[in-house]
Amino acid sequence: MSARVRAIAWGATGLCALILLTQPVSVHSQLALSLTIIAGLAAVWTFGRGLLARQMFLALASFVIIRYMYWRWTSTLPPASDPVAFTLGLVLLVAEMYCVLILTISLVINADPLVRPRLEREDDDKLPVVDVFIPTYNEDEYILATTVAAAKSMDYPPDKLNVWLLDDGGTDQKCNDKDPVKAEAARQRRISLQALCARLGAIYLTRKRNEHAKAGNMNNALAHVKGDIVVVFDADHAPFRAFLRETIGYFAKDPKTFLVQTPHVFLNPDPIEKNLRTFHEMPSENEMFYGVTQRGLDKWDGSFFCGSAALLRRKALETTGGFSGITITEDCETAFELHSKGWNSVYVDKPLIAGLQPETFTSFIGQRSRWCQGMFQILILKNPAFKKGLKFIQRVAYLSSMTFWFFPVPRMIFMFAPLTHIFFDIKIFVSNLNEAIAYTLTYMIVNVMLQNYLYGRVRWPWVSELYEYIQGVFLAKAIVSVVMSPRKPTFNVTAKGLTLDEDHLSELAWPFFAIYGLLFSAGCVAAYRYMFEPGVDNLMLVVGLWNLFNMLIAGAALGAVAERKQPDRHPRLHISREGTLAVGDSNIRVKIRDVSAGGVSIACSAEMDAATLDPGVTSARLAIDPLGVIVKDETLPVNFVHKSGSGDTAVYGFEFGAMEPDEYYVLADLMYADSDALPRFLATRRKHKNVFAGSARFIWWGFSEPVRAFSYLMKKETDKKAEKASDGPSKTSLSWLRRFAAAGKQPASAFQSDAKKQSA
């Protein structure tokens, strides 16, 4: 069939579908139709398999969504004779249209995500030369040592692997700072990192000035390298041993491939996961993007560079003058420019790096503000709709990724829209109860079913709404600032690796308390008006239920900003390794259960149970059994800390002592030799959460988390009163001082400096 005939057939089919979808029917007929489709969706979900069933599910769901939007445009807008209600109603409708547009694009992109087959191992003599870039600004040296050792330990011919530590914290500009304290710190950092690289076999590189942030740092390094492929790891993103073997072959398969991107997986929870205690049972927020969306983009040659855990062809980078640095999201901008020049990208859906993400709500919002502003910068300064060289579907993909960050505006509209009717009796949504059930309720049910069908393994129900609201409170301002001045935003480093000693409220918590109080008041007013005020119809009931749903979101958000303590700043990776623990004259065979940058946990054994171990006193050396081994003869210094449990379930905790640089190779082998460790971890929490169970959990958060948040608030007020009465620092104040002091501490090491505990 020719392309013209196919186009005519698609056009005729679409026209017939549009005529069918816009036929006026009674409310009861619409309800019956929607319920029938919901039953059909459940049947397809239960019994259907394969691509055909998936497409049928999407088609049936789209039918209800289109019917809902047709009804909204034709029947629910207030009359133009009431300009206030009409204007507000139109704003709400446009916000809904934005959400439907993003949903439509996501259905197109993710209709059939690509699954790439595993590559065969290439012969060493056919492999290209690789230069690994590890940009750093102010990270601790033990973090850098671990990442460098892991990068040097990758399964790759040593003569074809060069690891570069790109230090933007020791530039000439910083070493000559006007502040003598800062200048001395930069000089000491440079000396210390040079010594570290010399011991680990890496190459230290800095530059004259800190220009164009991370992109400028990497472009400076490009002028010094001769390899075919450039690999980028953030300073806190350590690769597993198989990283290159799983990815490098794609460049040989297609000479036009410029990028091979792998997922980002984090060993620690983000602040929302930490505060809601979901890290070990619920997929992280980014897993929907890396687990589904990037694979969907990959099908259309639209997967893009995410700043780390990626390989890029140096020849391709040279065509654009290196990494793009006009915006503060140099990663997406770089991919955008190279796609427009006809280069191709590849996404490998296997976790091959372990990283860190922000622990505090403040640093989390700072990171997301940078992402949001950077994507809007690209949209404004280099609009994909007009970029030459992009395929149509690539334009759609990039526009989807950029306009997604507009979500704070509609999210705030949805949050406050019910208040216009509750407080001011403005009807911005003309409907009765029966219509709301037939159209709105069934639309919401289908929408939730659709999202759960597509993303249920990587996203629980309603969690997207929670994350969008939490970010939207602050990102709305970020959007306005970048729209007003697109070139103004600058790259800010994201703080990571902080220790939280006590439960407390985030310093950004107050807007969430204010909004929750406003919604609670609105709920009381709505209930009173509906029950006692004459002339109030069922529309108040509908709006009141809408406000109640918003209260559940706002209540869960209060839990997200009520920071739980996190005394252990070293996230653990569960592994299954064996080794020998040398304690005095005894050599004890042990099984290692988990490991972190700070220590290991060892399972009980008969020999272990019989050994005499004194917490804080007993020192030992831990030798690791080889697993593709890096350094066979080295051991790790460990100190016994505690024993938990008893009998066969006992676990012995050891912390690492002061380590020499060479010993970080042993730590890298212990943590990153087994490339299946992360997939196993992700599999434990990628279990489909159905709509009912997910909704029940969300409702529980909505009611329980405000109680916890207000208890933190009461404690804060009590501490303030105690401080005022005693004219001294309260326990809370002291805890803040301890947290700031802890942010400057480091584990003992022969080569570490006094850099702050932050990482880019």
C-alpha cells in the first residue's frame, strides 16, 4: 500500500471516529457506555497479552477521554455573560487540555517501548579507546576515590581506558581567590587530588577559570583527549564492572550513533521516599522515566543524554563544538543539537551505575528547579518545533520532555480551583451530580486505569500527583523567572551526602502548612454550606469531594516535608559475597550481606559467633574472594561496631578504618563487581501496585502524615519556648548545629581534605 493510500485510509478512519465520538447522547447512555468500556478495559487487562491487546487497551481508554473533553468544551463552560466565571472556567479547561495533551503524547511515545537485545562480547583488539570524564566541584575525596577506582576497575583493556578527574574545585581562579581561606582550600584540594590520582592511576585535570559550569569543564577536557569514545560519570555515580561491555558495542553497530545512555539508579532515597518510608517497597520517582519513557523515546530515536552514566562519540561532539552550555541542562541540550545534525542515540535499559540523590527537601527542590529552568531555556532559546534537522517524531519527543515541566501551573490551578465556588460561589464548571458521575468520575477511573496499566510496575497510583504538587509549589516561581529572563539561570551544585541527626520540619515546609490549612477551611465551609445553606445544590458536593482529594494530596505532602532523621549517611547496597576476616591470629570465613562507603554487614557463622569482638575496640582486615578480580592481595581495614540479632540471624556491623588510595580498588571490587546487584534490588520493589491497594495507601498518607507533621511543628514551637525561657540554644538549634558540623566531617583518610559534604 502506498504512503498516499495509507494517509487517506488513516484520515478517513480518523474522521469516522471523530464523528462517532462527538455524537450527543443522554447522561444515562454516556454512563452506560463508559461503564461498558471500563469493563472492557478490565477484560483486556486480565486476559489480553502482547502488542495487540496493549493497543486495544489504549484505544478503548482514549474513547472515554475524548468523550470527556468533548463534553467539557461543549457543555461545561460558564456563560460568557458572566465574564469572571467564564474566564476562570476557561483557565481550568485549558489546564485540563494541557494534561490531556501530555497524556496523548506519552501514549504515542510509550505505545510500544523498545527492548534492545543484549550485545555479544567483542574481542579486545576491536574495542575503541575510551576516555572517562569524572567532573568534580566540591565532593569529598572518599567519594571521588571510590568512583575513580570503580571506573578504573571496569572490564576493559587497561591500555584503552583512560580515567580523567576533572576538578573544577581547584582551578587557577579558585586558587587565587581574594578570600585567602578559600584560596588555600582550593590549593590544598588540588594538591590532594593530584596525589590521589597518581596513586590510583587516573589523570588529574583542572583549568584556569570556572566558566560554563559542567559543560565548560568537560569541553576543556575534550581538548586533551584522543580516544574515540567519551564516558561521563558524575562524581557520585560509580560504575559497575560490566558497564563498558554492556554498552560499547552499539557504536560499532551504527557509525552514526553519538550516544549510549544507561539508567540512573540511586542507593539512597530521595527526601519524599525517606520521609514516607517507601524506598524499599515503592519504585523511585525516576524509574518511570528510565524504565518506560526512555525506552519509548529510544524507539523513535529520541532518547537523550542525562548528564551521567552515558557514552558519547568524540567525533560527534566535535561537530557541535563539544558539550552545549548555553542552558543549565547541558545534557539534554547536547543531545538535542546532535539529533538535529542526524546523529542517532541508543538507550540500554540495564542499571550499571550506583549514585546518590539529594537527602533533604531543600536540596531536592533546588535540583528540580535547575532541571525545570534548563528545559524551559531550551524550549525558549532553541524551540524544537523550529529546529532544522529533527524528524517530526523527534520534535514531538523533545517538546514532550520540555513542556512536561509546565506541570506546576495546572497542578496549582487544580489545587485552588474548588475554592472559587466554595468561598465565592463562582461556578467555573457547569455540571450536575449525574453528569459529573457519567463524565468526570468515569474519566478519572479510566485515566487511573490507563496509567496503572502502562506504568504500574514503576509508579504507584497517585504518586505522580503527589510529586507534581510538592514540586509545583516552588517550581511555578522558577518557570516565571526563566520566562522573564531565559539566559539568567545559572548552574547550582546539588547538595548530597548530608547527615540528618533528628526529626525536623524542612525550612521550606511553611507553604504546605498554609495550603493545607486553607483546604481544610474550605472543606469545612463546603460541608456547612451543603448541609445547612438554602439553595446550595449538588454541585457543592462535587466541589467538596474535589477539595477533599486535594486535601489528601496536601496531607501526604506534609509528610514529605516532615524530615525524618537519617544518621547513617552511607547508603547500603545488598550483595552476596564471601571473604575472610582476619581478627588477631584467627582467619574467619564470612558472608557479606551489604556494603556501603562506610562499612559492611556480615552474616553470622559458627566461627564468628565464637570470636571475641569488642565494639569500638576490635580491629580486623577483610579479604574479599575474587569475582572478576581487580586487586587480589589487598584487604580492607575494618573496625567492629555492633551486633544485632542473635543465633543464626545475627548480623555483625563493621565500619571501614582509614584507607589508603590503593585499598579503594578492593572496595570497588566489593561494591561494583557484581553487575546484577542493582537489577536484583530494583526487582524487589517493581511489583505491580493495583489501583485499589495504591489508592488505599495514598489515602492513609493523606490522613496520617498531617498528624506527624503537626507533631513536628508542635515540638518546634515547644523548643522555641524553652530556648526563649532559658536564653540558650534549644535542642533543635543544637541539632541544626550538629547537622552543619557533620556536613564538614569526613572519615579518616590519609589523603582527604576538609571539603564540605556536598556533591554535584
